[in-house]
Amino acid sequence: MAQALTEKVLAEKLLPQGGAALRVKQLLLVVAGIAVLAVAAKIRVPMWPSPVPVTMGTFAVLTIGAAYGPRLGLATILGYMAIGALGFDVFASSSAELNGVTYMMGGTGGYLLGYVLATLALGLAARRGLDRSVLGMGAALLVGNALIYVPGVLWLNQFTSGWAQTLEWGLTPYLIGDAMKLGLAALMIPAVWKLVGRARD
């Protein structure tokens, strides 16, 4: 039974198995996911002088990746990036004056790339069944969070005076908040799986 569960992610468990209804619900999930990402990005706490605020964006990215799986998750995050590239105000610090590709090439650009990598990684982890347990989900979330920070910090370094400032602006202020968000996600996704399992019994 446990092996069979590893073949599906949460979204697939709740969707019809085929036909037009499946495609419609997949489209609705992508649209809903993009909306969640946009709203989560705007729930932010400025971390001056860093140009990168604390947001719920990482929480949304990681949980959507785990719940949607690699293909649907990737479609969602790429759709979100495409809407942002077109100039819509969907990113954490974007505005009417600073948006689109110009914003994406700024100091937060590496973190946006990391969002794509993390979504894919969490989707693949969920496909292997790691999202069924707190420990498995926690390990996957740590990897996903690292995939956000590595390109984020490397890119941000181009906009600072050196690595000390880069880490001060783009890493150390966020570690405690990220630990709390990862802990919440590690508890939430396995809990939803348990609820789904009970509903199907």
C-alpha cells in the first residue's frame, strides 16, 4: 500500500484519473497556485538594508512543489514567472515602477531561479513518497531551501561589496524565519496525507 502511494502526489490523489475533467482541474490548480504564490510574495517583512524581504513565498513554493508534483508544480512556478516577466506585480518587492524582466534581473533574481529549482526538487521528492512523513518531508524541504539560497546568494553577490555583505543581506537574517516555515510545511503536508487516507478508507 505504501509503495502504491509513492506513485501519486497529493494533487493527483484528489483529481480524476483522466479525461477532460482532469485537464480542467489541472488548469484550475495551476491558476490557483499562481494566485497563492503572488499573494504569499506580498506577505513580507522588510529586512533593511537587505533588498530581499522575508516573505511567505518560500513556504508557498515548497508546499506547492510537494503537493503538485514535478510536472504540475513546474507548470505553476513557470506560469508565475511568466506573469511576473510580463510586468504584473506578483513578486515580493515588485511595483508599478519596478517590475517585469528588469525586476527579475535585480538583486532577487537568483532567488527566483531557486524557486524553480526548489519546486522541481520538492515535486520529485513527493513522487518518491518523502512527503508522507515528517522526517522525509523535512529532509526534502532542507534540500529545496538550499536550492533557493545557492543561486540567490550567488546572484546577489553581484550587487554587494563582498561576501560578508552578501551573507548579511541575503542569508543570515532569514534563517530563523525559514526554519519556522520549513517546520510548518514538514508538519502540514504529512498531516494532509493522513486526512486524505482517512477520507478514502
